Amino acid sequence: MLEVHVLASGSDGNCTVIQFEDRAVMIDAGLSYKKIRELMNFNGVDESAIDALLITHEHSDHIGGAGVVARKLGVPIMCNQNTFDASDFGAVNYSPIVTLHSFTVAGMNILPLPTSHNAAEPNAFLFDTGDKKVLVATDTGKLTYQVEHALSEADIAVIEANYDKHMLDVGPYPLCLRQLIDSEVGHMSNVACAEAIKKTMNDKRQIFLAHLSKKNNTPDTARDTVSKITGIKRYKLDCLEFAGDTRVLKA
């Protein structure tokens, strides 16, 4: 059984656990260890099953608790060298990875993919069990062709739908921040997310809309937009609904 536990997704913190059989890896730890442990317990994730903590990039909503979490769980932090150098994890067991070079952890083949974001060397991750594939791709202003190809192959895709363009334009953010978010090194809009899904259409794929902005998006807006553009039924598009919400996807 392959399970994707989305424990947190958004600017307040990000953390996802990919579990295959009885082993697992964590992606990002942007919350405290106490909060992540609470969310894992709620979702039935045994922390002793986690073999590694993968890091997508160095922004605080992705690494805020990473050093403590890695030490508490007794697992290595795995990320590329540029991301590690841009981060401050404290004393941790560091296991370097290389973008576009696969490695194996917890019985899964894991391929780090390049994304387009204002960070040192941000990655998405494609997990392959030999039977099923999971893509986790957030914090990117556009899909690189490697991520787009992975999206076409994925059985489960956790993909960014960060903002609604109108809400961003009329929202409270200063112009410079709005321009960054809406750039190719910012975040993906609902429309951009939908167009990528439509371009790589796969009727058997489960879609989870991730990293929704609290100020520039809503769950209903994201689902409605993606559904309208792709033709996917709204009820088949999942996302977190409120602070503290979690989700388990199974393949």
C-alpha cells in the first residue's frame, strides 16, 4: 500500500509523508516537531517508520522545524548541496542528493526534479514503487519539462495551485511581492495548474491541489477553476480546507 499523508500545505508550514508498506519518508518540515508529531499521530503515521527527511528548498515554511524534526526522529536530512548551504539546520546527519539523479529510500526510487522558484536549487520529487508513482511539486512559478513529464506519469499528483490571479491583483500584498508571486520563479496560479493538468491528462490520476494561499485563494476557487478548465469533476479534486486539516491519499 502506498499512502500520501498531507499534514500541512501552505505559507504557514508544509509537511508531507509518503509511506510505502511499513516504511516512509517525510518531505519538508515547516512546522514544529510537536505539531508534526501531533498530526502524524492523528493520521496514524508511526514516526519510527520514517527513514529520511527530504527538503524541497530553504524557505522557512518548508524547513522551519526541519533540524529539530530530523534530530528527534533520528533520520538524515536529504537535499542538494545548494539547498543545504542556504539552510541552517544545526547539527544534523546530512545525506546529499543531486537533482535529476535518483536514489532509494524506504523501498522507493526517488527522483529529485528541478522546479522554478526563487530559491537556491528547489526540487520536486517523484516517488516510484515499481507499481505506482507519486509526484510532489509545489513552490514553482511554472512546470519544468521534467516535472511536466512526471505529472503525466503520476498516479497521485500533489501539485501547486497557489493563487487566483484576480484575488492576487486586488489583494493586500505590495506590488513587488505580487509581481514575484506571479512570475516564473514565484508560484503557480489556479489557471496554470489547471492547464498543466489538462495538458498531461490522465483519467486514473488522483489530483491534490497544494500550497493554496490564505489571502489570494480559497479551496472552492481553486477547485472550481481547475474543474472548469480540465473538465475533471469538482469532487475529484482534493485540497486542505482549513488550518489543521490533513488528508490521506492512497494508491
